Amino acid sequence: QVQVVESGGGSVQAGGSLRLSCAVSGLPSRFYTMGWFPQPPMKERAGVAAIDSDGETAYADSVKGRFTVSKDNAENTLYLEMNSLKPEDTAMYYCAARDLKLWAGYRLESTKYNTWGEGTQVTVSS
């Protein structure tokens, strides 16, 4: 059974940085896709960054140049480095996993993922 656990959230001022981590366990094969899906208050969850087992990435336009997704295969951990944070980045950030390589156009689609963490809160103040 695949499990993911997020950590690293917190409160920062606008312009600051945070790094989120997602510990992954139970992936049944070496083919997978993982992503980060923030959900602001009263809004739907939407993907901002994803990476697959071959290291191919996808980013939402809103975070390009500011966020970087990466993975450490030895540590079975997914990361999201967030720089130049804005108040509109405030959200509960969920890590998600899918046990196959998603087509590029699907990597930021929440409906394509079948394993979710509990989330970690990110708050950016102005």
C-alpha cells in the first residue's frame, strides 16, 4: 500500500522561502508520478508541480520560476522548494502519488492520482 506523509509547512512573510517534503513508501514499481496540490481556503485543489520516475517535471504557470520540484530516490522523498512566496500561495499543500508514469498533460490533474497525504499548511503574510 502506497503512503505519503508531508512535512515542512509553516508561516513566512511575502518574498520568503519554504521547502516541503513528502516521504513516500510502498510504491509497487519503479514507474510513478508524484505531485504537489495546494488547496487554498474555499477553493479547489489544483496541481502546481509534479515529477515522474524519470525526472520529467510539470509546473503550473503561477509557480514557474519560483517553485522547484525534485526527488531523492535514495531517501524516497519528494521535495517542493518554494521561493519568492506570495500571499496567494497560502494553502494546505497536499502530496499525491500515482503508481505509473502519467502523460505530461495529466501530471497536474488531481483526478489522476490515487494516493494522498494529510497535507501541510503554508501561510504567507504580506
